[in-house]
Amino acid sequence: MNITPDEIEKNVTEYCQCVYEPDDIVEVRTLPSGKSNWFTAASLISSNGQLSGENNTGQHIYVGANPRKQQGGTAAKHVKLARCLFADFDNVTVEDIKKLLSSADFPEPTITIFSGHGVHCYWRLTKPISDLSQWTLYQKRLIQTLNSDKSIHDPPRIMRLPGFMNHKEPSARSYIVSAEPDRKYLLADIEENLEVIVEEVISEPVNPPAKSKANGLEKTGRARLYAAKWEGIAEPGRNNKAYAHAASLIRDFALTEAEAWPILQEWNEKNSPPLSEIELRKALTNSGQYGSHSVGEKLNKTKPISSAPKTSTSGKAPDTIIPIELRTICMADVKPKMVKWLWPQRMPLGSLSMIVSNPGLGKSLITMLISTKVTTGNDWPDSKNENPPGHVILISGEDNLEDTIRPRLDAAGADVNKVTAILDVIIRDDEGKILEEETLFSLNSHIPGLRKRIEANKDIQLIIIDPISSFMGKVDSHRNSEVRQVLSKLAKLAQDLNVAVVCISHFNKPNSGNANYRIIGSIAFNAAARAVWYVTEDPDDDKKRLFLPGKSNLAEEQPGMSYKIESVDVSDTITAPRVVFDDEPEYRTIDEVLSENESKDRKSPQQDKIIDFLNEALAQGPVLATDMEELIETNGFKMVTVKRAKKEAGVESKRQDGVWFWELNNDDATM
């Protein structure tokens, strides 16, 4: 199959536009030769002739999907950052992936590539991820959500460059199916669609994993004999039993997943009906996280151990016993202390509070209002401000300071002289020499620096962390023990220095159940906070938002509040939003409102209006996507709501000559 130079250039150009910035250093590796070369993304486009020549000799053309720090780098330590999340689907068609993403209600990829024997999808982020351990965690959650290739989570991962031949039999051309370089996503918008990696809500084992006394053959044989006693079961209960059996193989017998898989398959064949391979794989993958005992415990059990200390022939104990001393205090010696408040009865000083919602509802705007009350000393929407004007520290990972945060502070009326934003961290040695700079602030590593800053300014009353998941460092936000350790340091800082810490978070993807269990990440976030507030749409008024209590450990639970978002001119050229709270209290609970909203989302009068609007707008034929976006805005609809209604309205997005159109498919349209 002959591929023209123009086709190659078009594919490489679109790939670079979607995946890289022009100055990014890109590793290009040919296989099976293993030879690597490095280009900037801009110069890679003009290197097609060289790559085409190698491709014609049987070489596969791959690129490092994550930019490198320098020429010559191929290892993880040479990866600079990650601009995309991406997935590799083997032995599927493009239509299969479209159906998968649609059924999962997953955002459309920035670029979709037919690899020759499967499909690659990339989601470009508005802000790159510099902490590559966090990127790996997001990749693993993406893999679990979409059931894609489980190996695609290492930072130096190479992926096939489209436009060239895939020489694996049967040989086929790799090419771009769709590419939208301007389609970029906030990490939070992708994260809300990712499944949580399941773990048990218990403490980590105190003891390290025990070394197995059995070699691989012995432990596999013993595990197989043990598993032979497992009986097959019928629905329901197969999934729970699969988790239990998988956990037994992984933890009790210290098997690897590869060793455990055939044993688990043998048991599954006894079930009526057997679990699908996907369900069984999921049980096996998650099972290693369960159980509080040491790995390999069943292998190491022999006979009961005497409680008497072991002695050597000399009569001395062979092991040194480390004495443990408990520090205690009599409660009569504890002096009672009154709770002090930042926002009376709603957000305490000296403790952590959280504001949680889906993206785009104004929770960050609420922190701007809180900053205003703190820095000006003005009264709160529902109560008198008893504190003098104070200072605020802002740690933001999503919004730009110049075009978003400063205008919003101005719109809210804050004293910006009393608001300090943390940009990054500079690390020096004992002699003051800079070791690292422009390092992202990490709650796991840099709280001593934050403490020093607050101690230097006794007027600081408030720390805002937006969102907290962006500043956990290398900590897995879904592992309770790790999250608890970090949040305990943050809580101690708040208590020691009597400052309020307000953390922003999002809901995870599941759309049902108690709101306190829907905060993204570990349940430890909710547990550490003394007050949790939720922001959601008002099901009775599309223009209103609700600020509702979820948890209040230090005061009687207060009623909720409602607010609207209005635009304010902060200069001749700049307009910014702010929140305006209503006077009337709101007594509905967060779970009641979420339930109403979910019922409304499934089928609402607003959705009927959108379907009618789409039918009318497209009745005369296809319309440019850019024109449709203007029409949608003019008619007061939200794009996210319109996208949900598109399918029911029978509207399809199609591309012709590089231009996107919306078209009404009358066979599917709802009349």
C-alpha cells in the first residue's frame, strides 16, 4: 500500500497539534531496530521523508506520547510532563470505541487513531500534569474505566505515530480518524468520569508483608489444592465470591496475578453462568488491595507459636524487645476551649472544611466571597463577622491568576492586598543554593514551608486549596492510609496556627447514594473535614445554585442557602462573575436535591426544549458546528446539556474537508 507524502504530513501535523506544544521535545523510536531520534514537535512535521524511508524498510514508527526533558532521554526520569491521558484498545474497530465511549458517557477524544490493529484515543488537558506519579494513577483509572490496554500507564510510553504502515500481520496503515486540537479538557472534567480504584476502608497492615517460605511451584500447587474445594455458585453473589477467592490467592498464597488467573478461571467454570472475562479480571486486579494480614500468611502457617519468648542455647532471647511507652493525660487536666469560627456555625477556625460539587457550579466563586469577607471584615451573608480583617493564602491548580482569579476577587470586592497566591516551591540546600525551582506545591512535602509562611504573618486566617486533589504530591488520593497521613499534617497546621483551611473537591462519577460517599478520592477526605458543604443545581430554578450542609462536627447543622451568579464589570474591558446569596434559608437536604436533579436529568422539560430547538435549527440541512455553538449560547442553553440531548434528537456531528457540521438524522430524530 502506497502512502503519499501529503497523507503522512497531514497525519503527523494533526497528531503534533493535538498531543504536543511546538517546542516540546519528542522521542521518535523505530522498532525493531530500537533506534531513537529526538525532534521538537514543530520540526518533526518536516522529518517525514526520513521516517517514511525507515517505515518502507519494515520499521515501525513510534513516538513518546509524553514530551521529554532533553535530547537523548528515553527513561522515566527523562519525561518532562504529560499533556494528555490516552488509551490503547486492541483488536477493536473505531465504531466499537464510539459505542463504548457513548455508553460510558465519556468525553469525546481530542484525537482518535486507527492503529492498524486497534484504536488509540487521546484526551488533551488544558493544563499539563507535571507530577508523573499522579499521571500514572489517572492512567490506571482510565484503563479500569474503559477496559483498555493495562500496560499503558508508564510515563515514557511510546505510541504508534499515525500516517505510517503497521507491519504486523496483516499489515495495515495507521491513520487519524478524527482530530480536534482545540478540544481540551480540565483534568477535573475527565476525573469525574473515571472509576475509583476500589480499596477497603481500613488501615494499612502494621506489619510488612511476610516473605513466603514456599517457592513459586510449591505455593501455586498448594493454592490449586486449596482452590479445588471451592464450589461453583449461581447468581447472585458470583462477583463477591470472585473477589474473596482472588484475594485469597493474592494475599494468602502470595501469588502473582499471572499465577492466580488460571486457578480463578477453573473455579469460574463451575459457576452458573460463569462471570465474563472482564468481570473476573476486575475482581483479580482489585483483590490485592483487600485484607489486613500479611501477604503469604497461609504459606507461612505451621503450628501454633508458644507465647513464651524463644531462647537460644545460651538461654538469652535472640530478639531485642523494643519497649513502648504510652503518653497519656487525665481529662481533668484538659482545659475546655470554645470553638472559634471563620464563618459562624459554618466554617471553623483551626480545622479543615470542604466544598464539594460537580464542575462549573460556582464553588470556586464561593471561595472568592469567603476571601472577601475575611480580607474586608464585612459581614457574612447570614451572620455578623466577629473577626478583624485578615489575610488569605490561595493555592489554586486550575484557574489562571490574571484572567480568572484576580478579576473574580475584584468582582467579589476583596482586598487583594491581603490575598497571596502560592505559585510554586523553591528548594535550597543548607548553603542557600537552589536545588529545585518551579516545583508544584505538595501537601505531602511542603507543609513546613507553608507553616513558616503563616508564622511570619499572624494575620492569616484562611487557606484555600482548589482542588485539593491537585496538591497531594505522589500520594494516591484513593488510598485511605496515605490520604489520612497527609490530611493529619494539614489539620495539625490548622489547629496549631488557628487558621481555617477550605478545600475544594468534586463528586465522583456514580450518580446515586449518600453524598458523603460521593466525594472523589478516599473517604478520608470527608473524615478529616470538620465541616462539609455541597454545591448543586436547584431542581426548581435553573438560574439558582444551592449551598447545602453535608457534615457539621463542631456545631448544630445550619440550614442551607441559595445563590445566583451574576456578572460584574471590574474595569472598562473586564467582566467577571460573583455569587449573590439569597436571604431565605434552604431546608432541603443534599441527598434530596441530588435525587431530584438526577430524576430531572433523565428527562426534563428543558431537554424537550433543547430537542425542539435542535430539530428547528437543523430542519433545513447541516449547520456549521461553530454556528451551532453561537445559536446554543444565544438561546440560553448550556453546551453540556445540549450534548446530552443530541443523541435523542438524532443529531450527529460530521466532518467534511476538515470542517465540522451538525446534521439531523431524520431516521433517529424524536418527533
